[in-house]
Amino acid sequence: MMKFNLGETIIEPTNGICIMEGMRKMRVDGREMVVYIFKAASAKVYVPADQIENRNIRRPMDREEVKKVLASLKQPVSPNRDDARLQYTAYREIMKSGDPMKIARLLRDLFILDQADDLKGKEKEILEQARKFLCDEISFVREQSKAQVLEQINEALRQMYKKKMAKDKERAKKSGVGLSMEILGYESDEEEEYEEEEETVETKPKAKAKGKAVVEDDDEDEGSSVDDDEEEEDED
């Protein structure tokens, strides 16, 4: 059974960062038990000692684990879209787990859906909860301001989304499927090529006409030269 020391910082999935304030014996449902008392930002949390692991209460990440979490946010993915209610239930279970890697993957998926305006119901709320949960813990571990950490998280998500869009564009080109590049956030290459071809077609006739005029001028010059030679012979 996991044990915590007085004054130790812990992570409680529902309340985030807490301080262990003490232990006491309490009678619950007619049974006497030892209870941990944790102080959260705005509440006190009472957890029976034998329920610590079931409640997924843990110590904060170390700095190496933080690096792995931020790195995972940069990995592009294509989230699946199943039944909205089942997905929402799954999202809630991930948040209750308090597992930073699972929450990072959840944040990554929801961020992509948000960019596509495809968040449903309370998914936007889950997105912000996941972002705040990671921000608070990383800020504590790295001893940085929450504003700094939030920018690091958002930058990792932006890099991930940029990679995803590039991969989607490349995949669409290779497959030959008529996937609209405008939907992916890119202009159509085919339209650009078509416009260039039209410009070329318009300029070609002008080039030919100009060439013909040059040839006619040359003929006139040659004709006048012959006439001049004949006149010189007559004079002789």
C-alpha cells in the first residue's frame, strides 16, 4: 500500500495537485478506518488509506516523464469518431485515471477535433480540463509559471497539427483520391497548374504573330536588294 508523508505533494485525479495534511481515524459506514487528508486548491479531500491506489492517487511526474508527455503531444494522430456518448464516457474514465500519458493522448485527439470544429457536447470542457491538468502538474515539476507551461503545451499541439496536415496532404496525393485540399487547409495545386497553362496559351499566339512580322520584314528587305542589283546592271 502506497504511503505518503506529512506535507508531501501528491496528484489526485479529480483535484489535481494536493498537499498531504495528515491522517486520522474515522468511522465510515459503521467501520473504523484510517483516512488521509489532502488539501487541494479549494477543498479538503478525505481518502481511506486502503483506497489510495484505487483512486489513482500518485506522486507527481519527474522531469524525464514530463519530457515524454510533451513529446507525445507532438506526435500526429487521426482520432476515431465513434458513438458520442460512448466516447464521452471513455474520456471521463481517462481523466479519472490521472495518468498523464493517457491524458496527453486525449488532449491531442480533442485538439485535432477542435481544429476541425468537430467537438460535440461537453468535449470542449474535457479538452480544457485535460490541458489544465497537465499544465498544473508540469508547472509544479518544472518550477515554471503556468503561463509558460501553457504556451509549451499549445506549441507542442500546434507542431503536431502541422505535421498531421502535411501527412494528410501527402497521403491524398499518393492515393489519387479526390480529397479536397481546401478541406485540409491547402490550396489546390491542380488549379494553380491550370491557371499557368491558360496564361501560356494566351501568350503563344502573340509570340507567333510577332515572329511572322519579322519574317515579312526580312522578305521585303531581300526583295528591295534584288531590285537594286537589277537597276545597277541596266545602267551598265
